[in-house]
Amino acid sequence: MIYVLSRSLLRFALSAYLLTFSSIIFAQGSTMGTPSPVDGVTFRFIESNGIRMRIAEAGDSGPLILFAHGWPESWYNWRHQLTYFANAGYRVVAPDMRGYGETEAPPNVEDYDIVNLVGDMVGILDALEEEQAVMVGHDWGSIVAWNSVLMHPDRFSALIAMSVPYGGRAPQSPMVGWNETFGDNFYYILYHNEEGGVAEAEYDSDPRGLLSRLYLSPTSPREAPTITDPARSAGGWIGRLGAPVGLPDWLTQGDLDYVVGQFVSAGFRGGVNYYRNFQRNWEITEDIVDNIEVPTLFIAGERDVVIAGANEGQLTGAMSRVAKDFRGAVLIPEVGHWVQQEAPEETNQAMSDFLTEANITP
């Protein structure tokens, strides 16, 4: 009996110690977890906006640049920018966004609305004890970036949006337009909004199949798609994307393996939930004033399907209505959607020139 009691007390004391120790580490920013595959970039965990987020960071001083990735991406999609700007004297941070990688994935669809996503960005600044950051986003991260600066203008010194422009809140929900345009035909955003989790079920069953088909350049050779019928009833998305014939020159096998591994671990549901909030986001942003005062830059590949062939003048005209200090739209020739990976040198130079002109330098 004495032995059992002592053992119970010992177990209780050990548990209390471990709980206290882990709480201290978590409060300071835990560095436990998988190691970073990029030299000079480290991981740690922080608490932001009520969730546990993994952040990749480099540089310990200088102006902060906060990078928000898109879908289906990872902090790793900023690898070229993290090392470049850390070496240039900036403090750089790229989180696994909510629902991705080793960041927490809340269960409810509404947990991924734009207010929560913006709250995550502000929460990172708070956790890092930084008053302001240069906000940079690509793809869905660009949507988050635009809204972060709109909702919290005092927390951001500049904005760099990539691939997804913003010309102001639309008078009608985009979901209405997409449903009218595509009807019973396949469109990936409508597919992501179907009930029952059909999209993430398909992607989780073959993450390499999806990512290898998406992470290509406009000129990358492909096999013929296995689904050619435009009707949604003909199937999901992977079969509509021709399989790659080799990797593009900007993506190594190791790069692809790493990103695939992130989705094998985390799954696709979190990222797909961003799309399920298009209608909600439109509704809850009704009172936002479309006015950005900080210096703003837009970067995209000239052949990015998201900009639909728009030229620099057209993009500038649209975004200048919202961004009052718009410094230009940089379109990189022959480059597609993955601009910061496809053309890292050109992207980094455009960002660096902009930051210098905006007087945001180490």
C-alpha cells in the first residue's frame, strides 16, 4: 500500500512538472516538432487568435515581413523569400496557415472565415511582440493580406499581394456568379463547396496526384486528361488535370516530396474550408471601407490564370480604387500562378525595390 501510494504521488508530481514545463515552453514559443528543411530557417509554435500555429522564421532583427501562403500550399512555398530577405537584414515569418501543415485545424467551416484568418495574422504580430509588419500574401494568402490591411490598418506598414488582385467588395456574392456561369459543369470552387466533403476526400486519396498536376508552369508538358466531359457528374478534379511529364525546372523532386508530405500529414479539409466561406465572407464584410493607405504592390505571373489576361494598366486601374498609394503591378513574362517559386529572383527584386522606395529597410 505504501509502495502504491508513493508511486501514485510520484506520478502526480511528474505530471504536474511536465504540465508546468510544457506550459512555460509553449508560452515562450515551442521549438519542438519536425526540423526545417531550409538552412537558416527555424520552426517554433506560438499561440495566435486562440489556435496553435507553426511558424517558419529567419532573421532576428529588422522590419518584419509576414508571408501568408495560399492553397494548396505551405510555408515552404516562401522558401526563396525567407532566405533572401533574412540575408538582406529583415525579420521574416511564414506560418502554416490555419488548417495546414502543423498548425491547428479547427473543426467547423466557419472557423475559416476571413475574420478568423485575419485574426491569425494579427495574433502572430502580438505573439512576436511586433507593432507592425509588411503583409505579403499569395493566392488565398493574398485575400488574407488584402483583408488584414483593410481590417487592421494600424498593424501593417505595407502590402504586397501576389496573383489575386482586389478592386473592392463586389455588389454580389461571387458564389452567385459562379453558379450562374457554370451551372451543372465542373468548377473547382463550386466543387469545394459541395456538401459531404467530396473534394477533400478525392485529394486525400491522392495528394501527389493533385499537387504534381497543379505545381506546373504554363508550358509544362502534360499527358491527356482522363476526364474531358465538362459536366460535374463526370467526375472530380484530378482526372481533369493532365498528369505531368516531368517536373518544371523550378521544382525539385525534394520540393514536391516535402509539400506532399505536409498534406499527407494534415489532409486537405482545412484548406478547402477557406473556399466554403466565400458566401459568408461576402456577408460579414459589408461594413468594411475599401480604403488602403499604406504603400501597395501587386506581383503576378503574366500567364497566371487568376488575372485572366489582364495587363498592368487594367490591374492598376482596378486596385488603385482601393489602394490609394498603389505602387504598380509587376507582371513577370511567361510565368504562371506560382510566381514566387517560378521566378524567385524577379519576385525578390520587385519586392526589394518596392520596400526601398517605401523606405522600409533594415
